[in-house]
Amino acid sequence: MACTVAILATLDTKGEEARYVLENIAERGHRSLVIDCGVLGKPSLEPSISREEVAKAAEAELEGVIGLGDEGKSIELMAKGAAIISSGLSVEGKIDGIMALGGSMGTALGLSAMKGLPLGLPKLMVSTVGFSPYITPDSLSIDMIMMQSPVDMWGLDPITKRTLGYAAMAITAMAERYQKQHKSIRITEKPLIGITTLGTAACTYVSYIKPLLEKRDYDVAVFHVPEVESLGSRALTQLVEEDFVAAVLDLAQPDVLTQICHGIASPRTRRLDVAGEKGLPLVIAPGASHFFFWPGPASTIPERYKDRPVHQHNPLVTGLKASDKEMVAMGRLMAQKANKARGPVAVVIPKRGFSELDRPEAVFYHPEGDRLLAEEVKKTVQSQVKVIEVDAHINDPSFSEEVLGVLDEMMTSSAARCSQS
């Protein structure tokens, strides 16, 4: 069965490239739905959805967009319209994938449209600025593919043809797979448990917990949450919002601590809030919540952090020990998040260390800081929040067993409540 791929482009400047993609998709037996997001020039390809329709979706008229005389405001409106149209096409089941192409303008349009689309729908951005500093993590869809064009898109040349040909093959292959399996992506047969963690150099509890959850007939998704607004954190948040997740084991918050240590008064990470708002069973632990990250090698650490114990994880990132004051702030924030939960919630605190770097003789071993975090949690939580201290390291099996016991109790209680309602 033929698939339909949405192609998002400014047809006044990228019409030739869009036509080439369309032809390549047709060669594979599939259809294209071309959305024109251009503003000024004449489109060189007849679109499926015109620029006038895109502007109207953003509650504007194309003449008004042109009359703004401001390319930034114009592209913002067209991006809004493209996002609304793309979302509608997805909800109605009219597309099996989406591809966008362009420079900085086309990339801004494409990223905006893709960010609001559901998990699993294939998303491919072909960009001349794909791996530049212009592209920030929070501008990306959590499961999109970015393809860097090695040359600028000024019509077709041998390099552009090859790049766009590869892109057309990639998006159609993904669309074929999506068309066959997208129903199973939306409706899992087993309850899905989300677990947060850091890499195995710090946290290894997933290796113990995951197979035991699978034996309990759960599906398990693991989310890497190393830095502020990490895609792993955003992915878990979106999955909870879209009702994919049955329970959350938020056992590591290094990204939240990083924000505290960088002086952000109100950390932006929302996954604890969202899980709590949904009333999902929620188990919280301070995994890797005793050190924070600096993006770069140790030689780039600013003067204000020079007195901190340092661990260079790799050339891309360096860990620094949190201060006692920051540990207290982290404990307070964890408790405040737990207090807001509408469903069953517990904080499980390992008394013998929060990561592999928090063992005797390890670089970040500092029991007093861990104790201060635990005391602040106990002082701040409300009565409905269960706090359990375990005489174990976070990577010890006994810690994982405690977490699983708490989750089992929560899931049993939740099932009982559902059967009574």
C-alpha cells in the first residue's frame, strides 16, 4: 500500500529541490503531499497545500504576512501555520511521515512543524545548518532525524541530488515501516514503565531492575537524563503527557541538579510535575544527584568552580561536585515535586551513595552532602509522601529490590482503585 509523505519547503526558493524529492518518492511507489511555506517569490512547483492556506492556518492572510516587512515575524507565522496543518494531517491519518528541507529559514519551519507531532511518526529534516550552534536541543522533536546537507541548496547539483535522493529513500523506508506498525506504537500490550538514569559509569541499577520488571510483564523504557533539557527527559515527559506510561521510576535527576548548580532558581525540567499531575505511580530517588555537568573539558571550567572536585568523563563533558548548599536545595526540590503528585508517590534514598562516583575513595564521595539532601527531603515532604531510607548504595541489588517492592504496592493499589471506579 502506498504511503504519503508530507514535504515541507519554501517553494519560491527550494521548489527545484522539493520536486526532486517528490520524484524520488514517486519512484518508490509512494505519494507526496507538498506544503508550501514560502512568502514572497512565486512557487516553482504546484503545492498540495498552498502558502495562502498555511498563512490562514496561523489566522493570518498572506498579504498581511508580506506586509509585515519583517522576515523574522513572517517566518514565525508561517511556521505556526505549518505546525497546525502538519498536526492535523497526522491526527487525521493522512500522512505516514514528514520531511522538510532548507537553510536556516526552512529548518526553523521544519523543526516547528515536527516538534508537535506524535512519537513514532517518521520525521526527517534535511538542513544546511543541521549541526550548527543555531540548533538547540529544545528546538528538536524527541525522535526526529537530522540530515546535514554538505552544500547549500541553490538548485540541483550532483551533491545535492545524492543527498536528497538518500533522504527520499530514508523517509519512504521509515514511512513504510510506520504504516505497518504504527498502531502497535500507539497501543502497547503491556504497561510501560519509564526509568531515568545516567550512564553506566555512574548508575548501574537499570541492569538489575529492567529484567525484573520485564518478568513482571511490563515493558520498560530507559531515559538518559544527563543535561539540562535533555532529549531523554523531554521524551519521558511527552510520553507521560500522551498517556504511554503507566508508572515512572525517576531514580536519577542530574539534569535538575545541574540547573540548581548553574544558578537557575526554577529548574525547567517538568517530567516529575507531569507524572504527578497525571496521578501515575511515581518513585523518586537521588541517583547521580550529587554532581553536575560542565559542557566541555576540565580546562574550560570557569573560575567560580575551580575549587570543586572534578571528574572528566570524556572530552565532551566534565563532572563537578555539588556543594552542601546545593545538595540541600536539591533535596528540597525533590520533596516539593513529590508533594504535588496526585497519585501514589515515594522517595527512596540510598544511604551509602548516589552513584559509582559516590563510593569510598571515589572522587565525589561526600556522605555529609548526601545526608543533608536526605534530611531536607524528610523535612519538606508532606504526610502523603512515603520516604524510605535504604542502608545500601544506589547500585546495590537491595536498593533495586526496595524500589520494586514500592512499585509493586503502588501498581496493586492503582489496579484496585481502577476496578472499583
